[in-house]
Amino acid sequence: MTSKAELACVYAALILADDDVAVTGEKIQTILKAASVEIEPYWPGLFAKSLEGVNIKDLITNIGSGVGAAPAGAVAAAAAPASGDAAPAKKEEKKEEPDEESDDDMGFGLFD
């Protein structure tokens, strides 16, 4: 029953966000009642409270950015040098290491 209630509230919140309507517990409950979905009375208020102050459309469009990703300003600040007088970093030369034998060199591979 819990997963049904959660899913119903998510869909109702998405409908409200798509119509640019504020997501409130009463509005979620109204949509669920119109769809003949019966859930525990605390779910709509819980979802409305958790989505308070969140732009749902931005949340959906930025889903690929991943959890724990730094905000763009933090990344730009980290990329900028700390001071203008700092010496440019030396480019490290890549030392070539001898290649280890691969399975293909041994005469057997994945599709043999």
C-alpha cells in the first residue's frame, strides 16, 4: 500500500508542477480524489512539505547531474587560480610503462 501511495502523490505533484500550480497537500488530495485513489491522509501533506521551496521542473531536468555534484559556482571557483602571481603548474610528463600482455597477445580472446 505504501508504494502505491507514494507513487500516486508523485504523479499528482508532477501534474501540479506541469500546470505551474503550487504543490500543496490539499491540491494533491484533490487530484487523488478525482482519480479515485485512496491513500492514507498524511501522504499528501508529507509530499507537499518535502517539495516546499523546490522547483520540480529543475529537479527533473537536472537528474543527470548526479548526487553530490558540486554547484557550478564552486566548480568555477576551484578551477580559477588562487592568485594572479601564482606560477603556472608544470605539465607532468607521462612516463610510458611497458605494456602488459593482453589476452589477445596470448592467442585467445573474448570471441575465439
